[in-house]
Amino acid sequence: MLQVINLMKKILQQMKKKIYKYQNQWILVKHIIILMKKEN
């Protein structure tokens, strides 16, 4: 049972890292869009 919990924790941590990365990319994309709009 403990092994399953540890496995779940590992998976959750990996997902958090991926989600964090995606959020950062999305923020970057939004900034680029805002900058492009200002240029026009």
C-alpha cells in the first residue's frame, strides 16, 4: 500500500512540473500577443 502512495506522489510531482512549465509557456505566449497588439 505504501508503494502505491509513493508512486502516486511521484506521478503528481511530475504532473505539477509539467503543468508549471505549460503555465510559464502560456504566460510567455500571452505577453507576446500583447506586445504584438501594441505594435499595430
